[in-house]
Amino acid sequence: MRFKKTRLGPQLMRSAEDPTFFSQTHVLFGGTGAVGGSTTLQMISMLEEALGYAASRSREVARAPRIVVTGRSHQEIRRFTSLLFSVQQRDHGGAKPTRVPSVGYRTVRGVEVQLLVFGVDPQVPGIQGFARRPDAERAEMLRALLSAEGLLESSPVDDKITLLERLVRETVQQPFSHFLERYRAELPNAGREDWLSSVVVGIPLASIATYKLSDLEEVAVAMGLAPESPRMAKLKTAYLMAIRDDLAGVNRSAAHGVLVAHTTAVGGMYDEETEGHRTIRLGFAHSSLGEKLRQKQAFAEQLARLYAESGIKMLVTAAAIGVDAVSYHRNPPLNRGVSLVLSKARAGGSDFIPAADLEGGIKVYEPVETALSGEHEPVTFRHGFDLVTRAVLKSGENGFFTVSNTEALYRVMRVTTTGELGLLLARAAVFGDDPAAPSFPDNLCYYTESDYSRQVFDLLDHPHLVADQIAGLSPKALQDLGSAKHQGELHTLGLLILLHRLRTLDLDAIPRRVDLSELDPRAFFEDHSRPLLLERLLGWTLPVMERDLRTLVRAREERDLAALKHFFQPDPNRQEAAHRVLREVIHAVWAIPSLGTPIVWEDEEGRPQVLVGPYAAPLDLAVTHHDSLGRFFEDRFRKHSDGPAEDYDRFVEFHIANGGFVDLRPHAVLVTAHADTEDLGEKVQVFRTEEAFREALDRLEPYTYFTTSGLIAVLCWLQGLAHEAERFDLRLGSANEYRALYRRDAQGRALLVPGLIEARRMIAQGLEKNTGLERLDGPWGYPG
């Protein structure tokens, strides 16, 4: 087998000699999205280059190449059109595409781009959204579905499931075929010989199918079918086959080739043993969802295999996708999954959050302070205000991320760029697979991280984005990807930075004659406080750290921060300016529980207390009552255990450490269990001294999963990293390996950059992607 690819440049030049080369029509479903949009832009760039060669040699062009691009909505089309114009102006000295009636646009060098609205919804009629509906609506939908076919809820299970199987077989829509048939009817002389050169699908079919399969599975269970029964598996397979047959038909009769951008569903974050057993090592999702993640990964693989067997080329992305866009001072949208949980709680009769807050962007609320075993009294979150982030990044279908979130994710999950994936798809669409070294053997291309990841990290190293990571007021994680533990760790680091910047804040820098109308309190706070250096943590002590963090997170008014930052001036304007700056500190703390991460501390009697917002991400739970968390723990504990009270305490500690709380208690929790259904006896340990904690770490079996929480663990970890950063020796060059990754100030001192620190934690705790070379990223376990 040859290893060198055919060079693209000479291939384009040779093709430009043939006038018929340009008589191409490509359809890009989802061509306005992340990978799809990049494929569109790469294809335009390639064809424009070839058109440039043809024009320079006075070659005739039989017909302008055409690219048909679909988006889910007019808004998405407008967004992509704006991107297309910006890229064209950048690449052609300010020249813009021109409008072509009934076609769309003609790019500067002559590629026709048609933009159309198209949504993929391969559903079984009558059960749309069933999994997300309240119980009463579910019951009504089920009655309507059965009665339409002459059945009752009391009918035999076999009859009801037979009905469902028939509906899957006969009624699942074939959206791609129908769209192309309509489009083809509008083209003159659309014979096979000049029909579609390619169909590229950039729509996340695995995600769409997963949502629809949830509806199908929930309906089948409501009809009486066991979730793990062979017939349930057969029902799901029939649904997948119905979707597959749609594109398989397109591949046979409407296009010269079909390519699909697919995913492993867990970004390739799994280990595969020789016996065939798979271990998911995804540090960005609730550990309690481990089995669901395995099922999702197996499902994505099954879907890829079904498509490949029918002749469709599958680009399986086994790496995180790069950054689509960067926005400043934006109110990020509320995550869809979080919105559904909150909506269901409201539909159940709880008026704990304004209905208007479930639409649009993320809100910040004054959090509720309660005990884990609080009273069954309703809570109310009112007067939420928009969370405005300093910078927010968009990454494919995964959604919106902070800079810290993105860097941590990409360093352990590995990363490719949408440009790289788009170029591979565009090239295969225009020229077919590479004859010298095929990218799609057996129609499957398993695409992992590559050298082009450097472009993403170069972007993340931009001063504006680094400044966001080390800022005190910027939230360090959003809710997309459902990564509760990951978010909790990032928010913990964010609180340490906020505390340090508050301690070093120079309020004397407020001008003597300050103009309050021109004061930007957030900018003032960042500009007149110091970033947190790792070496500073070597001087932190546990009692002072615990006391000050408790003061910080419990503050409700500016005066509550007096123990950390006192400022009094007789000048009322300067005093008001100081209050506005300190109010931003309080709101930065409130953002953490508002984003879904509860904060736990210890009261004077040693009892855990918790600060919560409307949603608790570690439990995927709406917080409607003071005892919402406690009732969750008690109900789940009774379901899985009948042990004594100390077992219940371990059970709660498991969730706090493994699920993603900010744990500000003066202890260390060490967890080696993956799920709360395991025997937690020796797998959840609590330590009150660093010495005992380190001894327990030393006893761990190397390269097995573990996680921690509590301030002893945090301080032990960060002080170890500080010593590690000090061991960097420039004279050793690249032999420094992972020690060189720390970002440093002008004096060469290592900064606490949350994305880097969180990536190091996941590496140390066995959650890094297995590449065979992962040891170069650092050793397993806490640094000494």
C-alpha cells in the first residue's frame, strides 16, 4: 500500500485543462454548519483556483460549477451568507459575490452557490418529542397513536409493538431523496450523465437518530416492551435501516458519490482491549452516564457500518472539532438539555423560575443557600440577569464553550480543524478518493487528530483569549456537553483566581474625580488586580484558604467582602465606584451555581452546606425545593442500597467528588468507583490531612480511574504543579516535554491557566485519549 497522497495543486491544474471539469453540481446538506460549512468554503476555494488557471490560459468553461447548500433555517442561511461574503472579501481584495436571480450567488471567480432551507427530521409520525413530554402529554399521545389503528392501552403488548414496527417500516420519511427529487425536477436536462457530482452530508445524523431513537424507545417501553429485549434492538435497527436506505437510494440513482461526516459519539475517547471490551474514558460527561455513553458509541459505530456497507463514504471524526467562531461580550444561549429539564419541572407545577427565562440566553440568579438535607419548602429564583461572557467559542454541534473549557477539552481529546475535515470531504467530492493512498478504504475514513491541531492552539494562544482564562470575573465553563465534573473543576480554579485578584485589587486606583457614567467596573477589576501565579499557591495554607473562599461565596452584598477587601472613602462617588466593582465579584460567584455547578462548604458544626441555582448539573436536576438535592440522594440511595448511614455518607461524597460540585470543605475525598451502583466501601475515602491523602494516592493501582474533591486535594494538586513548573529548564529544549506547556508572564513565572490545569488533571486521572504516545503529555497521578 502506498502512503504518499496525490498532490492537490497539480491535480487542480490538470483538471482545469478540461472544460467539462467545471460542469459539476454538488449538494451539501448541512453545508452551513461546522464541518459542512467548511466543506462548502474549501470546495469553493478549490474550484475558484481551477477557474483561475483556466482563465489565465484562456480556456473555455462549459458551465459554471454549482454548489447547492442547505441550512436548517433562514437565520442559519443568513449567518452562512455573511461568512461567505467575509471570506470572499478577505480572499479577493474586498470584492464580493454577486446576486444571481433564481440561483443564489456567483463567487468572485464564478462558482454558483445556491442556498436553500432544508431540515432533516426522519421521524415516526405521532411520537415526535415523546421522550421530552410530561407524563400527561405522553399518555395522550400514546392513546391517540393506538386508537388511530384500532388498539387500546390494554391491547396485547405484541399487537402494540407490531404496530410500531409497521410504522417504522412504512412511515419513516426519506428527506434526502424527496429533496433531491424536487430539486432535480427544476433542472433542465437532468440526466444521469450530468446529474450530481456528489452529495455531502454535514448534518450530524448520529445525533439526530439518537434523539429520534429516544422517542421510539420510550414509546415502546410505554407499550410494555422491555428496554433490553431482542425485539427492542430489532426495532431500533429497523429505524436505522430506514434512514440508511434513504441515502443509499441517493447513492444508487441520483449522485456519483455520497459522503457523510460522522462521529464516534465519544470523540474516540475509549480504549479497546484484545478481548473486545471497551472502556469509555470521556472526562466531559457525568460518570453516571457511563453505560449510556458506551451504548451511544456502539450505536454510532453501527450506523457508520450500515452506511459504509451500502457504498456511502463515511468520514468518522475521532477527534474534537476546532473553533468555528469567537464572540465577545455575548450572552450565550441556554443549553437545550438544561432548558428541557427546567421546562419539565415548570410543567409539573413548580413556579421556581420565570417562564421567560427558559428562552434565549443564560441568566444569573442570586443562589439559594441550603443544607443537603433541607426542608421541603419551595425555592424561587427571580430577577435573573443576562450572563455576558468576555469571550465565547462555538465548536461544531457541541455548542458553546469558554476558552478554558475549549483548551482543556482539546488537549486531552485531541483536536482537528473543520478546515482540515472540510478539505478532505471537498477533495473526495470533486475528485473522488485518492487513487495513490485512499482515505476511504472499505468506505470508512477514521480520522483522528493531526498536526493541524497547531492552528487551534495558536488561536487559543491569542492574547485576548489567554486574558479571558486568567481573568477573575469570566466564568470558566458553560453547560454544553453536559460535563459536570469537568465544569466543577474549572469553576473551582476560577474561584481561586477570583479570590487572588480580589485580595490584590487596588481600589486606590479609582480616580479622585471618578465619572461613574464612564466607569467599567469589570475592566477596572481585571486591570487593577494581579493574575494568579502557580508559585503563589506554595504560600497558601488550608485554614486561610478555606475561610476566605467561604467568605467569598457566601457574600450577598459588598460589605460582606470587607474581610477580604475593605475600602472606605468619604467621597460618595469613589465609594459607589468601589461598590460597583465589588458587586461584579459577587455576581461572578453567583454565575457558577446559575450555570449548574453547586458550591459546597462546611459550617461551624462541620455540616455540609450548598449554594445552588435553578439547575444542578451533577444530578441533571431542577432545584425546585430546598431539599431537591437531598431527596435525590435519598431516593437513589434507597434504590441501590440498604446499607447503614455511613454508606449513605459515602454515597453523597461519591456524587460530590465524581459528579462535579465545587467542594470547598477542608478535606480530601478520593473516589475510585465509576458509578454509585458499585460497592463504595473502600472506593470512597475521606481524609483530613494531606499526609493521609498522599499515602492513599500512593496505594492506588497505576493507570486506573480515580477522582478527588475538597480543598486538601486542590491545594495538594496545585502545589505539585507549581513544583513541576519550576523544574522547567530551557537548556533541555524539547526534552522538557509537558513541562513546557505552562504559560508564563514576562518574568518567566508560570500562570494558573485553568484550561491547562484541567487538562493536566484529566491526564493524571486516566481520562486522556489513548494514542499510544500519551505518556509524552505527563505522568499518571498527582505530581510529587
